[in-house]
Amino acid sequence: TSARRNLAMIWSTVCRFCFISKNPFRVFSPVKILSLAVDQLKGGRPIDAATVTRNTLSGNGMLNGRMTAVYAWNKVTRFDGNFSNSDAEIYGLFTEWDFGFNTLNVDAGFLDDDPRQIRRGGRNVGGERVIGGDMFFYGVSSTQRFVGYENTYNTRFHVVGSHPTDGETRAAGEGTMLFSQMSWTPHHGEDLIYVNGFWAIDRFTSPARAPLAGGPLGDVGLMFASVALGRFGPVINNSVNKDAGAALGYQMFFKGRRQQLVMEFGGKKSTDGPDDGILGIFCRSQTAVGQNWIILTDLFVAKQESSGGSLNEGARLEFLYNF
């Protein structure tokens, strides 16, 4: 229905999650969010790019197929300090294949960005920090629904990877990340339950990130998502380097879906390093006021192993106006 589509659009704009809406798998493709430069566009910083798409491919059990070739040549923003490099170029092929049981995405590309040394102030000096770096990247995802006892389970599985060709830099890491999402509506109910998890093997990095997007873990849960508010970071750091983590959430709807409450529990822990794991509880209330306003309230409590037992607490109030 149109109301459901509008709800999905609101939540994808505010929360940037595909699992947060009642129709979770037609908002956007998370593989492109995790592995490709599309995430830079969602953070409000456009890049100069040209695309060519071949659509309506079918046959041999495939209902429809789409292939898009992308060339980006300007304003590509890297994750290392979110610097914008006008010399970097991205060559990519994004594909999506619809079958009777699932939808399969296969994406691959190359980032051409020669490594260089800079001082922290940004001037080329020959020595203190290496930024940039060429990199191959890929992403594979499968989206499907499983029919279980009294419920239908929406699932999505991803494998994304990055491989620098000039050696690792802060912006070009060697690694692979496994990522899964599952959501369902309780029987005879309107609420939504979601369970998401990831496992980062070494240090996967995206080719391009929006200046306020942070790392690639924004889709794990509300605690991992960047709030795009200056230096106000997420509850749990969303960069990856030999980590594993998960989030369990329950979303409730009230007043004809004009008010929503999300409760989430999640955490993240290194798989090869010191005891720096973190656990947190997060609560978000979102209320529509009139036709254009949304009031957003966040509350959270988190505890990190390396903090000596102290708690990290916080709150955030946001007013959104949709034109």
C-alpha cells in the first residue's frame, strides 16, 4: 500500500536500515551500501559518475536481470579521515538477478587511487602518513523469504571484500566481511523483530564513504549506525578489524504507525586482540507530528571491557522536517 511505502521511505531516510520497515527488502541494496560507492551518495556528498544499464534479461529460470556499469571520476571520498580525492576513479559492474526463490546481487569493481604521503595538516611532504591506494572490491548477496511455523522470515546474506594492490593503507584494507540479516513479524501482530550479525575477517574497507557515514557496519543495528551529526559518533564503533558482533531488536507500532518504538540489544568484540568488547542497550522513539515533522529521541547505555567497568550513557533529541 502507499502508506507502507511511505513508511519505508521515512525509515530508510532517518535510520538508513533496510530491516526497519515492514517491507524490508525494497528500500535499497545493502551490498552496494557496504561495498560500493553508493553509500557516499546517501551521506549527502555526490560524486561525478556515468552509468550504463542493461535491463529485462531473462531465461533459464531467471525472471529478470539487471547489469549496470559505473565509472566515477571526481569527488570520491575515502574512509581515512573522509578525505575527498578528485584524482580517484572507480570502475564497477553492479548486477541484480531475480529468481523465483531469491534475488542475487553480484558486484565488483576497481578503485584507482595512487597512494601518497601527507602530513596531518594535508600538505604533501614525503613522509608521515600514507593515504589512498588502489583496491579491488566485490560484494555478493542473496535475499529470500523462508516460510516457517506461523511466520515468514525475511533473510539476506552477504559476503563483501576488499583487496589493495599497492599494500594496505588506512583507506585500503585487506579483508572479507560476512553479514546476515533476518526479520519477521510475530504471528497475528504488527510489530517487527530483527536479528543481524557480522564477522569481519581482517580489515575490510569500502572504496568510498560519505563524510559522516563512518565504517561499513551501519546496517547491523541502530547502535552501529552513524547519526550524521558532526563528531557525535555511533554507540558502537562501526569500523571493522577482525571483529564479530550482532544486534537483536524489537520494533513496535502505535497510533496507526505514526508512532514507533525500537528496543535493541547488541555488541561487538575483537576476534584477535585485547579485551575491548562492548555491549549496549538502545531505545529509539519516533513520532510523526502533522504531515512533515518527525520527533526522534534516542537513549542508550553501553559498557566496554577496556573502560574498567564504567558505563557510557547518552541521549539525543532530533527534529526532522520532510519537504
